[in-house]
Amino acid sequence: MKALGFIGLGAMGARMARNLVRAGHPLAVHDVNGEAVARAEQDGAVGKASAADVARAAEVILICVPKSDHVEQVFYGEGGIREALDDGKRRIIIDCSSSKAATSRRIGAEMRALGGDFLDAPVSGGIARAETGELAIIVGGDQDTYEECRPVFNVIGANFFRVGELGMGNLAKALNNILSCGNVMIIGEALLLAAKSGLDPRRFADVAGKTLGESYAMERRVTAEVLSGRYASNFKMGLMYKDLTYAMELAAEARVAPLVAGFAHDVAAAATARYGEDADYTRTVNLQELWETGQSAVFGPV
Amino acid sequence: MSERATVATHGVGRQLGMLAEALVDSGCRVVEFAPGSEAEIVLVGAGPKVAFEGRPLVDLTDNEPALEPGVGVCDAALVEHFPEHGRRVLSLLVGGDDSEFRRVESVCSGAVRAVLHAGTFGAAHKSRALIHTMYLTLKNAAEEIVAVAREHDIGAAEILGIINKSSGESLASQALYRMATEPAGGNAGIHGEIEAAMISDLRNALDLASESGMSGLFARRVYDRLEIKGRKSL
């Protein structure tokens, strides 16, 4: 088994790392949060003081951090992976963060110049599937490197898509995330219309969810999080806004004017400003209700 | 019960025709309403008003209910799923009290995928309009993503295959995937009909929104797009 490294032990990363240890991989880990490292050590990982130290101990290094800026920091920053790469050993980086294609291409080119390789491999499925090792993984990068890393992917995921060269995984993930977030808003609007038309929004959600409204957003987000009042999808508003902003950049590059996705981005911007980056992203429906009705009757107060 | 039930129809309409056909396929006897004839329920479409002799009535008009609410009266609306093997797949929404719902369910459950209780009289028509509006909006959002993906060299089937295994999944994205990967064959005509009915309902839903002081901001964008494409007159 290859010696692995893992950088970024947040809600998703900690669970993915735990599954790798349980599968028997030697695993070096690092996180800016010392408590997260300590928990990983209890699972059997070996804590390291820096990303560079993780890289020195590993043949394959997984990264799972919130944003592109963090990926760049993990690679280029002080104590970053780049500091450990001049020893001539071949290493592969698997970036499971949802970052930008340009970041993947830049770091990937540098890794290849050093004799290693890079795969952008953003994941989808949330904490539940990270816990069970059933994530969907969307991979961009070299086919042979992807095949070489399949034993690692098989531990953390259940559905795999290699979509093309470096950066394409992140690009495809960003496009999925537009729908992931936008669908919640679209269904939220339908529930508001239902309520204002005299229908019981919960009954409407049930009926719609058994017909053409059947979707991940209806079942796992609107019903499970919004209508239950939990608002605990564990996906933060700020990250959603980041993803939607990136997706709109991709649309602009493609010279496509997405009316629905564009409005979803506008809602996300306003909701992030109102509720803060740490609020659960499903709170966007609260803002939609305020905009549409001036009240907080259907989805409750924030 | 549906195998032996007799159902009467009165009037005309797309919804009425589809349910009558599904009832016949499921073994029901479907007859035109006539005074004195026996029938468990009467399906009412668009047409002249007649005396229904106190029979249980199911208002199946295509747009808004035509009957007045009352004892033994409910409204109903069909939702069409993605067709399978060239055949329509239907769910029936019912608006009425519990006993009216159970009566319709007992007659129609063998003819459709599901019979669902939408609420009181009128709820079936409203629910269908909003479900169709939601579906069209979800579908438009997915079509936008496919358009962006294509420009970045990711094909429709590829991006939709990913979405359908991920958190962006919906019946709309699944339908688009099937359209991208399977020859339309006998389903093409049904697709066109379904979309036309949905656009009509989108217009109804936006009317409902306006009446209640809402904008329906996502749905209105889809309507505007369809208007630009010249499709809303369908």
C-alpha cells in the first residue's frame, strides 16, 4: 500500500482520512487546527507539523480544504508541500477541494515538471457519504495517474467520473454545485407560491416529491433541513457563494448568460451578506421569503 | 375495485382523455355520462353543464376547476412522468375531503402510478400548476449548465451523468440525460405534449403568484426565456 498524506481535516476531510486509516494505509496528516490532528491521531494517523512534513512522508498527498486560496497556501505557502519536493521522489497530489481549474492547472504543471503528477478530484455527497466512503468523485488529470490512484479513490468513494485533463474535475463540480444550490432555491420558491395560494406547503412538498419534484434537493435539503427547521446541511453559505461565483465565471468564459443560475448567484450574494458566511446555505430560502412576502411565516424566522 | 368499476365521463379535455384511456387499460368500464346510468364516479371535463343527479364528481378540466365545491365534489389533475417505452406514466392529484379522496383512489389506483391527496377542493389544479412550474425551472437550470459545460468541452451526457450521481440531481436532469443518450423514438411526441401542458401551467402559476402579491422570480425568468424563444404560445 502506498504511504499517504492528508492535509485538511475539516468535516469532510476528517472522515475521508479516517476511512483511509481503517483501510490500512499509513497516513500522515496536517491541519491548522491541532485538535483535528489529535483526533486523527486517535484514529491511527500520524500528525505532522506542516504540509511539507506530510509530503516528505507520503507518496500520494490528499488535500481537502475550503477554497483555491487555501490550496495555493498548502502548496506554495510557508511550510507548504512545495518545500518538500526537491528530493527527486515521485509524488502525486490528489486535490479533493472544490477549487478553481486554473489552480489545478498551475500546480499540476509544476508537479509534472518535478516528475510527479496532480489530480483535481472534488467530491460530492456531503458528510453522510464521506462517513460511509460513498462519495462521488469527479476527476481531472492524466488517465494513467487516475488508474494508479484508484485504490485510494475506492476507499473514499463509490461513484467515479474522470472527465478530462487537469482542471476539468473542478469545472464539472462547480457546474453541479450551481444545481445543488439553485435547486433548493427553485423548490423554496415553489413552496412559497404554494403557501400563498392557500396550499399547505408541507403537503405540497410531499406531493411534489412523489411526482416531478423528486430530487436530491427536495428530499435531502428542503424536506430534511428546511421544513424540519434543522437548517443543518453542514454546507456553509460562504462556500456556496464561492462556488456559485466561480460557476458564473465559467459561464462568462463560455459566453453563456444563465438566467436561472445567475439569479441563484444573486440570491446567494444577498443571503451571504445578510446571514453571514457561516450560516447554513439552506437559509437562502428565508431571504427568498422576505423578498417575496415581507414575512417569515413559511420557513420560520432566522 | 378498479377492475370492475364503471366510470362515467362528461365533456372533453386532454386530462379527461388521458385518465379515461388509463382507466380502460386498467380494466375499468368507461362510459359517457347519461341520466340514470350507473357509475362510481363521474369525470367532468370542459362542456355544457348538466344535472349529475348527486353522483360523486371529479373535476378534471385542464386549467381551472369548472365545478363549484360541494359535498361529493373534488378536483383532480394528472402529472405526467417521463414516458416509458412510448407509454404515458401518470400520477393523479386529488383535491377534496378524505372520503372523496378515498373514493377516487379506490377507482383510479390501478390506472396510475400514484393517487395523491393534494388538499381541499382546488388543490389538485393548483398543485399541478406549481409542480410543472418547478419542474420547468429545474429543467431550465440544468439546460443552462449543459450549455456552459459544452463550451468547456464537457458533453451533455457526461455532465448530466455526473449531476445525476451528485447533489444537483433531479427528475429534470435525469430526463435531460435520457434525451441526450437515448433515441427519442415513440417518446418524442409525448415530450412535446408534456412540455406544452407545462408551459400553460407555468402561465397559470405566475397568475397565481400575481394574485397573491408574489413575483415568482425564478419561474418568471424561465417564462421570459420561453417568451424570447417564442415557445410560450404553445
